[in-house]
Amino acid sequence: MNTIDTIIFDLGGVLIDWNPEYVYLDEFNGDREKMQWFFDNICTNDWNENQDAGYPMAKATEERVALFPEHETLIRMFYGRWVDMLGEEISGTVNILKTLKESNKYKILALTNWSSETFPIALDKFEFLQWFEGIIVSGDEKTRKPFDDIYNLTLDRFNITAEKSIFIDDNLRNIEAANALGINGIQFKSPKQLIQQLKNYNINL
């Protein structure tokens, strides 16, 4: 096994709790079935990820309203109340990040699908984002996970050997894309599980 020298963290769902349910569950009066229909058909994950790749949020909103005018109020809420979808840090993972950073054994980076328009809000809110040696934000790069371009850009920009790196993400699709380029991957499920998975790479916390 190659000695690991670089650890790359996803942010949302790994270190930061972001969830549109924080806004929409109340709007749907607690009806999860109706809320899920809205996410599956109107403000979909694919639609949101397009903005993560650099598409302007205002333009995306107007286009979606034009397609579904009967849902205008709910559509405008998605980015209009985006800050209310931003929860707190996932403290167990932040503690892992802190321990890894303080060990001075690894290059610590972040690779996130995040709109360049909203990422400054996170930078202001979460002090631990200053701990990274670098953060690749999809919205700045005009591409996103799981496309090869953003992984190759990360490897090249920070002079990373794929086989000596670990990428931690909650989305299996993104892990599989990293694996295809030779990057070791851990699908994040909980801080406790992450600690156990890191032991497979001789990283003991």
C-alpha cells in the first residue's frame, strides 16, 4: 500500500450540515412525501448541481420559474433562503480534521461542489475552512464532481500523487469517479465510521 500523504475532504455532508429540508419541511407542513416530490421534479439535485458548476443562480431561478410558474414562490425560496439551509458544522468530523491537521503528516485539502455565489457565506461562518492548504470550489472552476476535470485539476494544482491520496465524500458517485483516477476513496457515513476506515490506511487517530 502506498503511504498516504494527502487527505481531501468534501465539505457538505461531511464537515458541514447543509439540507434544504430546513426550509421546505415547514413550507410543506411536515409532509415529506410532497416535499420529496418537489425536490424530485422541480428544484432537483441536478438543477442545483448546475449552479455548483458555475451557472448563475438568478438566471437558473428565472428559468425554473418560467418552466413551473405555479411553483414560483417555492422555487424562489431555494436560493432566496439558502442561508437557512446551512446548518452547523459536523463536529465529530471537524475534530478528525483538526487532529489530522495538527499531526503535520498530511497535506489537507477540500474539494467541494458549491456555488461560488454562496461559498463566501460558509467561509465567514466556519473557522475550520481556514485550516485547509487549499479548497477547490466547483463554482469557481466551472466544473464539478463527478467529472474527471475537477479531480485532475485538484491533483495537478497541489502536486498530488493519486495513489498517495484519500478522498472523503458522502456521495458514492463521487468516490467511484475518484477511484477511477487512482485516488483512494472513503464514503463518509459518520465520524466514527471514518475513524475506522482511516485505520485501513494506517492512519490512527
